[in-house]
Amino acid sequence: MNGTTQVSEAPPTVQRTDFGRVSVYFGDKNGKYPDGNQVMVRGTDTLTAFDTPLVANHIGPEFDAVELVVMGHVHEDHMAGLHRLPHAAVHVHRADLPAALSWQGMADAFGTPEHERDQTFERLQREFFYAPRPDAVAYDDGASWDLGGSRVRAYHMPGHTVGHTVLVVEPEGVAFIGDIDLSSFGPYYGDVTSNLGDFRRTLANLPQIPARIWVTSHHRGVYTDRERFLNDLAAFAAKIDAREQRLLELLAESPKTVAQLVDCRLLYPPGHESPWVISAETRTITQHLAELVEQQRVRSDEDGVYRVV
């Protein structure tokens, strides 16, 4: 971590709710990005955290005593408290491990251009206390951790990232579903390691995971009502089809290149600018176009112009 980066000296009051040995600490605005919601499990043998969002910096001694961090996936906003836990063991799904080990690995996963990497690294240090964890170790789908009185089980649910994983605490039945955040924005699959097809399968399979309580990293927080959870999950998944329909409408207006479609914006409002917008829009649109071409609903010519069949 950059030595000049400091946590606010007047931290906000952190709201907390408990489910047996599981505690959920809510980030600012219910964990809205750039913050997130912190899940901790107090086993009789091991104190464990799932990811470490910005709110982790305001929890205090209980968080600082964490012995094990199990990462649901690797993004800057999920590593914002790791700098406080230099001696904790950090476990990451094998597919996301390179992004945790080094800045080079994370930048590759993001798809950050070489000429932007130094500036992006400095921004993540400044805004998220970012520091790589070269000591992180890999876990695989189905991995479990016996914490004493509670057990954590990993369900690989890729799409958002290649290693995105849902973590379920037994016997409490609490599922940390990470960035399947059920927000009105919808699924995000704009990184190099993101995958639209995987995300579709993940959303279809998520209801089969044995859980009674669902916790998102962002926005929604905690669900204790299965019907409400399933309704919001369906609305979240429907955003994918809505984006596909929007692409078809844009192409029906006139044939377009990927760059022209990016200018129209699929994820963000027209004119919206931020460092990642162009790359995220490009990867998202490209994945949708690949599906539509495979389905023979769209075709492209030698100049990269797409049109509705």
C-alpha cells in the first residue's frame, strides 16, 4: 500500500446483522460500489472474512483479527481491506489467482492497456488501498473450510470473472453471492476474463445452491425471503436479454461497426465517460454479437460492419 494512503480518522457507524456465527457488515449505501458488504464467520477455530471491501477499514479490532480470507472473486473493491491483514491466509479460486498475486495479473484480467497501467495502479492504491497478495493460494470448485462449528463450501459460479465463486456457510445456510448483486444495472461481464455464456449458466444454476439467506456484495445486501430473491434474480437476468434486444434495435436502424455500437452505449448512458467505459462496452457488445452471429440473427462483412439478417 502507498504509505501516504490513510483511512478516514472519523469512520462512519457500521451497521451489522447476525445469522448465527455469520455477521454481515453493511458498506456505505448498502454496499454500493465503490464500497461493499463484509461477511465474517466466527468459527470456534478460525475467524474468516469473505472478501474485504472498503467498509472493512471501519470495522475495527474484530476485522483486524481475521485469520483467513476466502475471496469470492478478485477485483479492486474486494481487496480494499487486505492491507490490514498481512498475516492472514488468503484463498482464491484457481482461475482468479493470477489477478490476486500481482498487479500485472490483475491488469491482464481487467484488460488494462500498457500505457494506462501505472496510472491505474496509483488510482487503485489511492482509492482502494490496493496491494497484491503474492502469498495467496488456490482453491477449486467444491473446496470446503472447517472453521469449527461452521463450514464454508465453494460453488464455482463464473461469468463476472472466470473464478467468481459463491461461498455458502453451513449450517447457517448463508450464501455470499458476491457480484451477482441483483442490482438494476444488471450483470457485468466486461473484463477480459468475463464470459456472457458462463454468466447465463450461473444465473440459471444459482437457485439450486442450498441456502436460506443470500448476501450480495453490493446494492441489495441481505435476502431472507426466497420468493423475493428469485424475483430479483429473474429481473437481474432479464437485463441480458434486454441488452441483446437493444443491440438488435440499433442494428435494425442501420448497420454498424463495434466502435459505432460502443458510441451508442449498451451498458451506460450515452455520453457517460469513465476510465473503463470503452473497454467494458466493447467486450460486452462483442460477446453479444458473437452469440447473435452464431444464432444467425446477425452477420458481419469483411469490413467489420454488423447487420441484422
